[in-house]
Amino acid sequence: MSLFSIRNLNKHFGGLAVTDHVSFSLEKGNRVALIGPNGAGKTTLVNLVTGHIKPDSGEVFLDNQNITSLSPSARVKAGLVRSFQVTRLFSEMTPEEHVALAILQRRGRSGHIFAHYRAMPEVMAELRDILGLLNLDALARIPVSDIAYGQQRLLEIALVMALRPKVLLLDEPAAGLPSTDTVLIEKALAQLPPDLAVLMIEHDMDFVFRFAQRVIVLAAGAVIFDGTPQAVAADARVREAYLGSYAA
Ligand SMILES: Nc1ncnc2c1ncn2[C@@H]1O[C@H](COP(=O)(O)OP(=O)(O)O)[C@@H](O)[C@H]1O
Ligand SMILES: [Mg+2]
């Protein structure tokens, strides 16, 4: 059985099928891009998978367990994590405090956060490792409000790493960044554990082609293509729905 699978997932908003019989699986180590035009239902699909929206029908499996009725936090605990959004960072907290909070949350000790984490050698060692890997060590004790946007997005990835997911969902990790910072995000993604399965929503097709071994295309809620990056640009339906001039 696959590490992660979505089976025949459906969701309507009013009369509109936003998620239309969507099925696919991810294996350990997969790097998959989810693309599609605006309004195709990509974010809704992520919200269904994380449990923030309830599907009308269909199921989600992680590690042989049906997680369709689990709460969002229970899914995180089970190893299904979506990237944090910059807007969810606390502006007065430092990167070190954010990562410590995530580590303690994973270890089930978030109640003790500020008083004690600096006295916990394992937590300090792990957070130094994570911040070092993402080149955030120099910013560890500076409030998030005083660090650049690109670095804030790297911090999102640091938080995800601290949760040690099995499956990671990234909704446009480089959105709003200049291309110099996109390179930083790409480097950070290259540091993710090789076993982790990653599904990334991304509009920048150059980034998609560098990152993904497999591309899933969503249009009007339905999967219209699931295959290699080489094949996606040649697919007539995809070209019509999405790629347009890029394919030419
Ligand atoms: N809470 C909601 N209520 C009603 N319609 C919604 C809601 N969320 C999204 N939609 C609609 O569902 C469709 C898919 O949206 P979305 O999942 O955000 O697409 P994408 O992320 O691919 O741009 C759009 O037509 C959008 O207007
Ligand atoms: Mg979206």
C-alpha cells in the first residue's frame, strides 16, 4: 500500500464541483508538483487533505490508516503536515522560539515552551541543527518582524522540518519572492529528508521542472494529467487548460 493516498475525493461549493473524483497516491521520497489554473481547486484539495474542510465523499489514507475523519491536529501528529504560512508566524517571536515551539509540539510538551526550552539540551541541539541547515542561525534571536520576507519563508520550512512529517504539502512556497530568494527556498527544499513525500503547489514552471519527478494537473476540480514533467508539456489537454504559450 502507498504511504499516502486520496481515493475518489469529492467536494462541491454550492453547485460547483471544486474537487471532482480526485484520486492519487504518493510513495516515500516522491517529489510531486500539483499545478493548474487559478480556481482549479488546488488549495481546496490541500484543505480537504489536512482536514480543514470536510469532503462530500471519498477518503484519505496515511500509512495504511484511514485519516478522513481525523482532526487537523491529529493528522499533523500522524505525519501529514502543510507548510506554515508567513501570516501564521508571530511577529514578536524569534525563529529560535518558533522552532522550539514546533519541536516541543511534536514531543507533546508545548505547555512548557518559553520557560524551559533553553535548559533542554536535546531541544537546543535540534533547533541549532535545523536553523543551521537553513542558514538562519545568525537570525535565531531576532524577532520575526525584523527579518526579511524571504527568510520568513525559510522559517516556515524550518518549522515543517521540526515536525518531522512523512508527507509534506507546500502551497506555493516561493509565492511573492524575488528569484534570488526562490533559489534559497529551492536549496532549503533540497535539504528535506529523502524519505519524505512532498506535494508542492507551484506556478513557476521552471521551478516545477527542477523540483518534480512527477506532475499532477488539476483543472475544474479534476485530475487531467498525472505523469512525468517531460510528458506534461506535450499533453494536449494540459496545454489547452493551462500551459498555453509556455508549452510552445
Ligand atoms: N469556501 C469557499 N466557498 C465557496 N467557493 C469556494 C470556497 N473556496 C474556494 N471556492 C471556489 O472553489 C474554486 C477553487 O478554489 P481554490 O481551491 O482556491 O483554487 P486554486 O487554489 O486552484 O486557485 C474556485 O472557484 C473558488 O472560487
Ligand atoms: Mg490556491
